Amino acid sequence: MDDLNIQSREIEEYYNNKNDFDKVRASHILVDDIELAQDIISKLNEGEDFAEMAKKYSIDGSASRGGDLGFFSKGEMIPEFEKVAFDLEEGQISEVFNTEFGYHIIKVTDKKSSFDENREEVEEEYKSKMLEDRIKEIRAEAEVEQLIDISAISITNLQ
């Protein structure tokens, strides 16, 4: 891939034309009762630990990890959840909101939303795209001579 001669400005331009490199790391608490969700928000506002509250109350698989969902990009979560998560600032806790799964409370624990933070991933994806494009170009220009009539080969008697 080194012979692709990729310039740094090309990678940055590629980043600027895509919107799926920005990532959020969030934790959440999911419950099926609005009153419980409001009670949890009250406790969080009083200083209770988010991870401990998630372990104690959340009804989804992330509860054992303190609600940690890891990093995710736009398009990986349901739209209602994603909108809230990407609108929050790092360290901020959402209000209670409802989805088809229940009542959520989200805490954003990290964000990657700049070229410098995403540079490695952007560069790798850009290089892969350039390589794929180059392979397509070579195949389109290639002259292939068929030396064997493949349709005449029978594989039933091979052993």
C-alpha cells in the first residue's frame, strides 16, 4: 500500500466528507419503570455512582460492566438512543427517555470527534479504499486470455 502515494491532506479531506468516524463512549441504565428511572436520576443528582447504579438497577447485558457500552459510531444504535448520546457532552448525564426497550439514562464517558483523535482509523480506511479502487482499475484495464475452456471440464470423475 505504500506505493499508493497518499497525501496527508487527502486523508483529512476524506475524513471531512464522511460523518461516521465520530464516536461516543457511553454507559447507560435501562429500566422498565418510569418511576424507578426518575428515582435513579434523583440519586445520580445527589452524587451516587453511575456504574454502581447501573449494576444494581439496569436490566440489560451491560449492567455487569457498570452500563458501559464502549465506543459506537452513528448508525450503530437505535436513532432515539443515538441522538441523545451524540448530543451530550463528555461527563454529562441525560434525562430519562423512552424507547421500545424501556427507559434509558445515558452518561457519556468519552468522545472522539476530531480528525486528530480519529486519524489512525481514517488513514487505514482511506488506504483500504484506495487499494480497492486501484484493484478495480487494474482489473478493468487487464486483458485476459482464456487458455482453457472451463465449461468443458467435468468434475464428476475426479478423484
